[in-house]
Amino acid sequence: MSSRKLQPKPGVMDIEIYVPGKSSAPAGVRLHKLSSNETPLGSSPAAQEAIAALAGKLELYPDGSAAELKQAIAETHGLNAENLICGNGSDELLSLIGSAYLQPGDEVVFTEHGFLMYRIVALSNSAVPVTVHESDERADVDAILAAVTDKTRLVFLANPNNPTGTYLPIDEVRRLHAGLPASALLVLDAAYAEYVRRNDYESGMELAASADNVIVTRTFSKIHGLAALRIGWAYASREIIQTLERVRGPFNVNALAIAAGAAAIRDRAHVDRSIAHNDKWLAWLTAEFEKLGLRVTPSVGNFILIHFPDATGKSAREADAFLTQRGLILRAVTGYGFPNALRMSIGLEESNRAVVDALKTFLAGAGD
């Protein structure tokens, strides 16, 4: 019998463990959590009622096909339910894509400031992560295409991107797809699609409906306010969906998530309120931070990336510590390639104004 020590497969130990945004404040200080891009308006009352209705049935397994949730998604977005798959957050769906399509040595292409999960998907499947430079904190189609080889199997594009908040117009997305070989799958991660108010933006559903190598992933964690339940979904050709169904675990979406998700996506009034709130405060915060001499990456999401130019004489690390002492919790983004920036989720009015006032004090050199 071999005495060789058990080892993980190649790539796994190269993964840096994902660290979520901070979620606590110093003792005795009121918490304003603005680190995880959660909606400040909470979830739909209809979703909460749907969960309450199931409180006495927790001993029962959920519907393994999540048919109720798929039907609600299909009705809301005008899609064919047979082209949908649901998951335990869109993170699980990204992992399933990697499990289904990646072999050791395959290449996975994504941009330098893209979601950290893309690298994890590659390395956990012994594939090779290929990072592409962005232009002005925005994905560059030509750079992505230049990085594609005959070993490329997955191309991840977060659109809009987190943490920058920038996006590619649909014409650019179509140009990217047109330049890819049929052997490469374009994964359009549209977690923040509902917030975008640009005429040249589309999440990619029409492209996925007409192409054999495109999949669009979406989430209920952002505008629908169901992050605690972990619900994601994806839309693609029947062939891709059937492939992913084979590697999906049974009952991967729980019963509370199915019921709440179906109710939430049908509550258009709640979604509209969230969009209106975000539009107002995204513009206000951007203007206020720029007045302070800070640089803000133009964002179409529910968050903004705040940079601390050398001229301010202050660093993002110092600002983070200053804000944290006041219960204002933003997201350090060094892991995303921005050592001198903080990402702020759009919060309620009180939180938004408090961050602006605190940074005004910090930059003036007063306080701590």
C-alpha cells in the first residue's frame, strides 16, 4: 500500500481564499454596512410572506427542478423555461460551468479587475487563468480576443463589472462573441443588470438565445434583496443547460429560495423603487466625492469605486480605518488590483450622507 500523502489536484492550493466584505463595526458604534453591494431597501414583502408560508413545511425536500422559480423568471423576462437553470447563488452556476467544461491545461480568460470567482473556477479545475488588461478600468474587447488561443474554453465577462461599475455596450459584447472560436464558451455575468440605465446595454439574453456558446448568469442577491437565500439563475441553449444539469447537485436550490425568488421577481413595484433610489444616490454620491477631490470610476451598478489620488495626501487604507471607527464599513479592493481605492455600496440616505461627511473630515485632516 502506498504511503504517499494525499494531495489536492493541481491548482487548488494556488487559490487565495475568498474574503467577503467586512460586516461588523467597533463595539458601541452603529453599523452602516456598505461593503457587499446589498440593496438598502431590503427584500420584497411578497418574498417575506412566501417564506413565512413555508415555515411549517421545513421537513419536506424542495422541488429538485425549481419549476416554480423557473416559470416566474421565464414569465418576467419572456424566456423559455427549458433554457433556464437555477443554482445556489450565481457563484454555484459559475462553478458548475467550470466543472462541466474545463479540463487540466485549458485556459480561462477574464479581465484584470474581474470577479475573483473566475480565477477560482479556473484553478479549482486545474485550468490556466489568463488575465487581460483593461482600458480605463473597462473591459477591452480587442485585448480579450488577443488572449484567446485554441486552449481557451471559457471567457468570463462581468457586465457590469464589479468592483469598477463599468460596462460594455451590447455591440461590443456581440463583437467579442463573433471573434471567439466555437470551442470557447462566453460567460456573461450580469449580476447588476437591473440597475443599468443605458440605452446601449443589454444583459445578453438575445445573444444567448441565438448562439450555442453563450450563457448569461443572473442573481437574486442584488436588486431583489435575497442574498441570504443564495439564488442564481442562468440562460443558455438547451444543450448547455442539459450539460449543467448533469453536474448540478440534487435539490441545490432550497424551498424557501424557490418560493421567495418567484415572489420577488414578480414584484415589479419593489424593483422600480430600488432602481429609483439607486439612480438618485449614485449620481449624488459621485458628485459629492468628486467635490472632495476624489476620483470615482463612472458606475452603472449599485456601488461606486472611490480612488484616493496622491494629491489628497491620504490613502485608501487610512480612509478605511477612519470610516470603520465610525461604523461606516466599505470594501477594500486590493485583491481586485486597486490598492488605493474603496468600493462603496449605495446605502440609505443617512448612510450615504454619513460617508460623505466623514470623508470630508478625514481629508481635511481633522479627527483621528
